[in-house]
Amino acid sequence: MSPTDLLILALLAQAPGHGYDLKKRLERLSSGTFALNDKLLYPALRRFEEEGLLSSERRLDSAAPPRRVFALTAQGHDALRSSLEDFSETAARNPHEFQVRFLLFRLLPAEVRLAIIERRRRALEGSLERIAAGSVIERVGGLAQAYAPRLVDLARRQAEAELRWLDEQHGLESASLT
């Protein structure tokens, strides 16, 4: 399930809503960090309904046109939980995958949150090892060659900063277990 799918289902786990409502709620939830595009949102809502993860009903409001309001089904709750917990090594290398799960940490038990933090840490450490070995720049050629070293330096700095931040988060999550 994509990070966008996780966000949509998580919003509906909180409360039923229509498309525009979901977009506004996500903006508030993420302080504007994430946004839902109509071309992703509405097809996802239809797909989730076809899969039985959502139910919907048309609601009439005197102040607005009729809207289709979606609600998460029991099957949808199960799919959300299992998809949030399914954080593979491949997903751990993707910052967006991690950020969405972190945003939704409240929905996960502390042990799962710690496992996600550790998996992200390992992914970043692997990235730093590849950078240190020089293998990243060796694979770059052509037009990118001139700017690749600076971009790799940025990736190194970001990974190091995120590792420090992950240490803080790990401490906070570990304290919540005691």
C-alpha cells in the first residue's frame, strides 16, 4: 500500500469524510507537509470501496451539493494496521514511507514504532556506507557528473542529521515502554 493510501485510510479511521474534507484534514494533520491530489485521492477512494475497505453514502446538505461520504470498514481497519506495520527494508530506504508511518505512529504499538525506527536507522547507515565507499559517485556519469559530488554530500548530511533525530525518537519511544 502506498504512503498516500495509508494517509487516506488513517484519516478515515479517525472519522468518515468526503474527498475535500480528507484533503483539508491531511493538511492540518501534517501542518501542510503532505497534500492529496484529486487524481490520486478519488481513484483510491473508489478502489478501496471496491476492495471492501470503505463504505460510502451520499449525503445531502442544504448548504452544499450532495457529497459521497466514506467510512472505514472493519476490513479497512485491519488493512491499515497491517500495512502500517509492514515496513520492509525496501520501504525503510524511502524517506516518504518512513515519514508517513511516523506521522501515524499513534496508531501503532510502541514495539512496532521502535522496530520501524530501527529499520530506518539501518537503511540510513547502509546509505552512509555506500557514500563512504564512493560507490554512489562511481555510478553517475554524463551530465550529472559535475554536480553529483555536491548532491551526494547533501545526502550524507541529511542522513547524518536524520540519524541524530532517530536517536532522539528512539529514546522517547523507549521511555514510553517503561
